[in-house]
Amino acid sequence: MISVEVLHDVDTAVALITAGHLCAIPTETVYGLAADAGNSPAIARVFAAKGRPSDHPLIVHVADVSYVGDWIQELPEWAVVLVNAVWPGPLTVVGTRTQVATDDITGGQDTVAVRVPAHPLALELLKKLREQGVLGLVAPSANSFGHVSPTTAQHVVEELGAYLAEHGDAILDGGPCEVGVESTIVLATSDQPVILRPGAITQSDIERITGVQVAEASSDAPRVSGGLASHYAPTANVVLVDAEELDGLPQSVDAESAGLIALSSVPTPTGFTRLSSANTSSEFAAQLYSAMREADRRRLSVIYVVAPTGTGIERAIVDRLSRASVQVEGQ
Ligand code: TXA
Ligand code: MG
């Protein structure tokens, strides 16, 4: 079996992408599966590689805030202030699309999602591609649809390696992702921000930076695939518990097949496999997905998670965990 090419230099990635190949790329949040946003057949292969339904829109990644106008017609003033303050960084804005943002990117919606990632290799790649006329890269998280997002190049090998190898595509290795959960997605089509997906840029960050209050999402807010009931899910069952509930567990469950993800202040129940022990919520987020993968690697059947509490990145953690823990019939 041929194995997928893992790159450490950007120039080979530039050559592959301009030739119409896919390349998984590191970002500060999670690894993305990138293709030239102007190349429809390559975009179609992104959907094929992930097994992603074609009406789920993709995020366009650009090298610099000054390029957002290629993709989004006009941003409200608060959003201009926000992207200038945060980018490069873990924030995506959704705005009214220009003609450059084709239906295969937007899922036929009249809006498009754009971000500038804060990873030196991703930025170098985007800049070099731009010099070759590539206006942006679509890059959904580089996992099979519904699975846990990858936060290392090795995770991408495990998720999509066979497909990428078979098609002559590659993975650019930029080390482990610092943030570990996907970007905050903000709807920027009105005079107030709406958070479509929580992330490391928090509601209070947005309100502090813009001076504008975040509004609740209305029922006609755009679709977010991470908004599906079951998403970000490992094979093991994810069960959210309070620290106090842990004490009684070893008597009632098979400890041999149970794992724990919790802050280091929470002790490991007897017999459980400790999967992560972060000291802060940010560390918890950065370790969360690799801890879930470790549970699957060890063939544990259940992961007990004590989520950190708070209104910052904790909201993103709880959002992902609640979707990972939903049991949908037939899945
Ligand atoms: O951190 C991230 O955002 C990562 C890295 C690779 O940049 N990317 C990522 O992409 O998480 P993906 O495709 O796994 O998630 C993108 C989310 C989807 O839930 C999609 O529905 C939403 O963005 N999205 C994209 N375009 C949209 C639009 N026009 N309106 C509303 N949501 C949109
Ligand atoms: Mg994803």
C-alpha cells in the first residue's frame, strides 16, 4: 500500500495545489483539507474525500484581511473592526458573497465564510499561492464527515491518508494545532454579530473589540454543519459528568473500558484510563480531540468527560462535547 506524502516545505504544497491536488494544511485551530477555491473539480474532491454532503458550505482561507473583499461584498463596520483586530486568528466571518464565491463553496447560499488562519506555514502557503493567482483555499477540517477534527498531521494520516495517497494528494505538517477546536463563526450580515459556532474568540472578546452586543441566532440563521445533532464524534461513547459523579462510577461501570478527560485537579477514578489532564481551559481545548482519538486507539468503549465551566473557550468545549455525546439512532 502506498502511503500519503507528508511535506515539511510549502513550495511542494504550492505546486500540488496549483496542479489541482488537495493538501491537508495546519492551522492554529485544526488541520484543514485544502483545495484551490477557484478550482471546482478540486473542490468536488474535498467533498468526496470527507464524505461530506455537497450542500454543506466551506470556509475560504485567505492570506490577509485585505483580501476579504474578493469574497464578501461588504462587511458591517463592527465586522471590519473585528477582523482587523483578530486576524490572523481563530475567527471566521460569514458575509454576503461576491461572484467569486461559487455555489460549490457556499452550498448555494448567498453568503460565504472567510478567515485568515494564524499559522506561519498556512500563511506562507496562502501568500505564495496568491502570487500564482490563487485567491483562496477552501479548507474544511481534514476528517471524515462527522468525525473528530484532526489536530496533528498524524491524525490526518489516520483519517484520510488512504484517500490522499491514492490521489497523489499530500499533507503539510506544521506540528500540533495550538487552539485545538475549530474557529468561532460569526454571521456578519446585519448590525449585530451572531455566533454560529463558538470557538476561542469568545462572545466577550467580540463585544469588547466591537463595542456591539452579540445577538441570539434566529431560527432562519444559516446552516452550520457542526450544528448537526451528532458531529465531532469518536467511536467511544462520550458521557458528560460532574466531578462529583465520578466517585460512584468505578462500582457501576467496567473501569477497564472507561477513559477520563478532565482538568488535572480532577482525580482519576480507580481503573480508568486518564486521557488528558490539562491545567487550564485552553489546554483542555488543545488536548480534547487527541484525547478522544487516544480513547479509540485504546479501544475504550466510553469516555467520561468533566468539562471546565465558564463563558469563554469553555462554551466551544461544551458545544463540541455535547455534539460528540449525542447518540443518534442508526449511527
Ligand atoms: O477552524 C476552522 O474553522 C477549521 C480550519 C481548518 O480552518 N475549518 C473548519 O471547517 O472547521 P469545517 O468545514 O469543518 O466547518 C466549517 C463550518 C461548517 O459548519 C459550515 O456549515 C460553516 O462553517 N459555514 C461555511 N460557510 C457558511 C455559510 N455561508 N454560512 C453559515 N455557515 C457556514
Ligand atoms: Mg469540520
